[in-house]
Amino acid sequence: MIPDHIASFLLSETVVIPLIIGVVRFYKINTSYHPFILLLLMAFTSEVISFICISYLHANNAITVNLYALIECLILLFLFRSWGFLQRKQKLFYFLMAAFIIIWITENLVFFKIETYSPFFKGAYSFVIVLLSINEINYMIVQDNKQLFKNAKFLICLGFIIYFIYQIIYEASYYVLGKDNVVSVATKIISMFGYMNAFVNLLYGVATFLIPVKKNDLYFNRHFE
């Protein structure tokens, strides 16, 4: 029987699949997708560091998780900026950047210790990323609704929606673990997180394979040339 923390680590490390594809294709794909490849690299690194902390150092991985959450949030904002929407909404982009940095500092360094987890920050930026992903999908549907499931950007945004909605539920589930009537439900939500993460990583793998090369990304060219 594989211990839970090892099983969770192995499921999370399926991120190596889209990461390898992204690294191999890195210099061929449109540069607007480079923040996504960086995000995959940071996710892989964070999971490895967390595993080492828990399994070998027998230490809390909260610092790693909290730092990664901030890095993930900022990279995602840059990704949506490179795709066009937050490029056209410069004030919104800088507002979100400043707001999330302030929330992270407040939660981790002012009211709480960085050695504990940051549910409010993760919940807040997860909600915003879901909204940005839905907005991006709506734009694609209006502009070009053909073969969306062969569109890398659509698949990535779909993955974001699945992952971050589940993350909101995942974070909220910790608050109900102390209530007897919902303990079993909350525990199942937490235990299923690894499988959901693995599914999304496989979705990212397909998306990374479908990322268009530089000369073919007409969406990017319309906004930045």
C-alpha cells in the first residue's frame, strides 16, 4: 500500500508530462504561452520541494506552498496579459497585481505566520483566475467557435476552471472538518484533489502539444503586432 503523501506526490508529478512537451517545443511555440511553461516548471519544482520537506526533513511544507501560491498567481496574471485581455486592461492588471501582493503579505506576514497555510489568498486569486478563464473562453467562442477542443488556449483555460474551482472547494473543506456531519464529505474532497490534479495535468499535456508555433498564432498577432 502506497502511503498517502507518496501517492499524492506521484499524482501531482504528472505535471512533468506537459512540462517535457513544453520544454521540447519551447523555442517553436508562440511566446505568449511562455508564462504557461514557466508555470509548469514552478509547479514541478514546488511539488518536489514539498515532498522533500515532508518525507525526508519531516518539516511543514507551508512556506513552500505559500511562496508558490504567490508566484503562481503572478505568473497567471502575466499569462492572461500576454494573451491580450489584461494587456487591453492595463489598470486592471496592475490593480490585481498590487491587490494580491498586499493580500499575500497581509495574510502571511502581518496577521499570520508564513509557516501556516494561506486559504484566503488562494481562494481569492483562484476566484479571479476562474473569471479570467471564463472571459477568455467567451472571447474564443464569439471570435472563432470551430474546433475549440483542438485549441490550446481553450484547453488550458478549461483546466484552470476545473482546477481553481476545485481548489476553492478544497480550501473551504478544511473549515468544516471539525463538524461531525460534514467530516466525511470534506475528507473525500481533500483526498480526491490529487486525482483531479492529475487529470488537469493530462489536459495540459494535450494543450501543450497543440500550442501553435509563432507564425500561426493569429490571435496573438492581432493584439501585439
